[in-house]
Amino acid sequence: MLKGKRVVLGVCGGIAAYKTPHLVRLLKKAEAEVRVALTEAGGRFVSELSLATVSGEPVLRSMFPATNTPGVDFTGHISLGEWADALVVAPATANTMAKLAAGLCDDMLTACFITLRPNRPVLIFPAMDGQMFLSASVQRNVATLAAHGCHVFTPESGELASGLCGLGRMAEPEEIATELERTLDSISNDSPLSGLRIVVTAGPTRERIDGVRFISNYSSGKMGFAIARAAAERGATVTLISGPVHLGTPPGVERIDVESASEMNETAERVFSETNIFIGAAAVADYRPAEPVDGKVKKGASQMEIRLVQNPDILGGFGAQKSPGQLAIGFALEEADGIEHAHAKLEAKNLDLIAFNTFNGTDSGFEVDTNILTLIIRGGETVTLTKLTKEKAAGELLNAVERLVVAKEMQP
């Protein structure tokens, strides 16, 4: 996907800038054309010579070229944005993100952001120390950029330049190159999901016992978040309703955080009528305590009984009321021999597709980065997938959903 693509790499003033020559080499190896826009502060952390050498192009800094240079392009700050197929800002500092969010334009990087042609993706990889990324001002700018269609990636956690350990590390060059390829791939495909409204539920729910204890499960939310992200990359308008998880919001996705199954159900019901595709990937607790206690239950007798009542069936509720133009997609987490339970769930909840999710406690199911899925389409094919990362599994699931969308559109 990167072959022949024209990429502007914006490099800002963070210690992670030392990684950018390697990123340029990866992009060039994939046969992309790369031009580097280096901020003044960025030049303090990585040399202009190293970036020019690996890119094979002059490094772009000032919007005001020397007038005595033969053949100079005096409107380079405009032509750069016209030339680019994508803009990648890595590392992105708090200062540069503030300028991008505010529409300020005082160097080649910010000028390229302003003049970039419509529908050309902007990928922003923040890198900063301490609690900077989580500060109110940075989060406001992140939200603004995301609302404008930028793909803003949550930085990684790890050891920081200050010696602290926490959120703030820029993604590795290999991951940045992969994200760029994935984004360009999704744009190049005219997905049937483009323009559709997709609701995804993700993560666990918590059912309160008292003020300090709850019933829950081990769901990490990774599968649902991967689906939401992949759907947004295919042009869908995505609402992600998530239980308590420790995951960053996928770029271009509206996220609503809830805690209990009842809260998730109430939130989902509000958008049922305007939803084209509902994907229930959340691990919703089947039961909740009938009488949660305010405060804290004191330790007393050697045994304790809690009466449980059934939670609402969110996915089944959508399946029961969906119109012929809506799709309901679900998951069935079972052990390897439980595929018949998945078939039964498909019929009972009136689903169009169910993903039989093999639970083996090691590399498929909760709290892992891979899944083994079997996609069962109502009245149609069954697709058995090998072990895949949850991101790739999400892509295969959405490929099947796209086929369902096309089939519905072809019906008289």
C-alpha cells in the first residue's frame, strides 16, 4: 500500500525524534516518497543532514525560502500540502498539537497541515513526558483534532526520558509504518460500510455488590475496540459503548463510557433506531445483585448469600426490533466444542452473523492479543479463521459484514 505514496513526515521537538531516520528508512524501503518537515525545535533533537540523507530530499523547515536560490518554489508551503497523500506527525509535541488544533501556521509542518487536500489522512503520534498527555489542555486539543478527522494515537506506556515510567512514549517506527499502511489501505478501498452508522459495544460490565465491590469478568475490550477502529477506517460513523477498560479511544470514534449492563443497555437503546449495524462485542454480565448495598458490607458470618437477577439482553433487544435494513452482529465465547451454542444464539437473538470465539485460556479469548474466530452467517457460509491478532480478526469480521451489506443492497 505504501508503494508510490507521497508522505510528509512532520518531526517535532521531542527526544523521540531520534527514531525518525529509521522511520524514513522503513517508508523508503516500502517504496514510498518521503519529504520531511522539521520544526525548529525538532532540529535540536535530530540533524537535518541525517533526515535529508535517508529521505533523499531536502529537509523542509521555513516557509520563507532564500530569494537567491535558482529555481526556488516560493509557494512551497502550498504545493507541499497538494503533493502529499498523507501527513504523519511523529513525534507530535504538545506545542505543535496546540498549533494544529488552533489553526496556527508558522512553519512548513503547520502549513502542510492547513493546505493538505481533503480526504488525505493525518496521523498524529504524540510523545511527551510525565503527565503532559493527560493534561486538560492537551486532551482538549486531542479531542479537537480527532473531531476534525485526524487519527490521534494514544502514546505508549514505558520508561520516559525523565526517568519516570508512564504514558508518553511515541509508537515505534515499525508500528507507525503499519498504521500508515492500514489507513491508506482503508481509504483506497471503497468500503460498503462508508457512511453507515455502526454501534459497537466492548469490554466488561461491573455489577455493584456494595460501594466498593462488584461482579465482573476478564474482558479487556481489545476485540471491540479493534472492530470500532477498523470500522472507522472504512468510513463508517462509529459509536463505541464501552465498559471499564484501560484502552485509548480509536481515532475518529465517538466513545461513550458506561459501567453496568443496565447503563450499557440504556445507552444502546437510545441509538437503536438510527443504527445501521449493531455489533455486540461486549462481555455483558448475565446477572447482577438484586439489592446492592450502599456503603461497605462488613465482614461477618463465614458465608454470605447474594441474590442475583438477570440483566437485560442488549444484543437480543436489538435483534428483536431491528428492521430489514439493519444488521445485528454478535459474539459467542465458548470452548472449542461449543459451536452449536453459537448457532443457537444466532437464531435465538435474530442475528445476521455471529462470531464463535474459541476460549482456550491461552491465546484466544479474554486478556490476550489474539483470537480464533469462526464466522457463522445466517442462512449462508461459515468462515473458519486461523489464530489472528484481534486487529486482523476485526478486519476479517468486517469483510464478512461488508458482504452482508452488499447482499442486502442487491435484494429487490
